[in-house]
Amino acid sequence: MAAVGIQRMPTWERKVRVFLCVFGLVLSVYALHVELSRERNPDYRAMCDLGESVSCSKVFTSRWGRGFGLVQFFVAKDSSLNQPNSVLGIIFYTLQMSLGLSLSKKAAVFLVFSSWVSVAGSLYLASILAFVLGDFCMVCVSTYIINFALLFTNVKRRRAIEAMKEKAG
């Protein structure tokens, strides 16, 4: 608690959120860079391409690297609605960071909800990675871990905000 009735989230929560969101943003921007570089030059080799079955560029340029491999069933493959998953990651981590500044109960609920959606997407993409592509993508797995950690952080945050509102009300 801060002075004169102004409530704040615990310092650990802010630090963890900033770390997770910045790391997620960096990974998402890197994934976008790899995908765009590979589109321009099919011989491009990313730092995360360590072998035949450990290749992030193989994953990013696969059908599932855009719109979770699902959007293309509803719109043209080259539609502006069929964005790389990394663009969705950039949007997600930016929202997580900016809404994390609010002590609103609605923001806390949205943070938890969007985290559950990201975890569901992570589980879906992880199963595609393992069982369909037969690949290991360090960048992908890192974002899955970040998404689970953000879910944990957001659930704790929502509970803390509810407790603060009960104490104040």
C-alpha cells in the first residue's frame, strides 16, 4: 500500500510482468524477423535453426505459423486477416503490459481471460509442433512458458485486486 489511500500492486508483480512481457515481445519480434527474412530469402538461416528437427524458421513458415493454421480456412491465405502468429504475440504482450498498469477489476478479468486464451493457443501449437511438424522450436517453447507464467501472475493479480477492493469497500 502506498501513502494517502493510493493502492498499488506489489513490486514483485510489476517486475515479473515487465520481464515476461518484454521477453515475450522480444521473442515475437524476433520470430517476425525470421519469418520475413525467410520469405525474402529461402536460404536464410536463423540463429534458432540448429538442425533438421530443431528449426524455428521451419515452424514460423509452416501453415501453422500464420493464424494458427486456422484462419486460412475462412479467408484467403494471403489475406491481411491471416497474420503471422508473432504479430498476434506482439499485440498480446503489448496488451498484457499496458493493461497491467490498471488496478481495474475489469482489466484484471480481461488479463486472466486473455491469458487462458494464450495458454490454450500454446497447448494447440505445442501439439502441432510435437505431433505434426516433429520439430523443436526454442522460441516457440519459450513463449509457451511465458504465457503460462503470465496466466499465473494474472490470476494472483486478480485475487489481489479483489482483496484490495473488498478491504477498501
